[in-house]
Amino acid sequence: MTELPVGDDHQVIRLGDEAAVVVPLDEYRRLRELERRAQLAEQADAEEAEALAEYRAQQDAGTVTAIPQDEVRRRFGLTN
């Protein structure tokens, strides 16, 4: 797409066979930050899915060990 939507005041320039949009530097930085946050969220989602798959595999294999919360607190010295 080489044309911008009606009302968009960004400038379009040509770079060889490609078209590019000129945006203010602050807008570019904001878009980069949004992209970075989206990538971090995707990475967290992938890690969560991997951990869940590993847990389910352990469940299926019968190797999941459950420890009551009171015991965990005692082991970490968090009892009152």
C-alpha cells in the first residue's frame, strides 16, 4: 500500500521500489516501545505455555510432587 488513509498527514517518500512514511521521531520511538512490549509479552506467553506443557507432561508421567503451603512456608522460614 503506497497511499495513506484519508486524513493522515504523514509524508510518503519513495526509496527505490519501496514507499516509506516519514514520522516524527517521538512517534517512531513510541512505536518501537510498543513493539518491544509486544515482543516481551509474546516471549512471556511462550515461556508460560512451555512451563504448562512441561507440568502436564510430568502430570501424565506421575512425577508431580505436591507440597502443602504450610510446609513450603516452614521450609522458607516464613512461619509466624
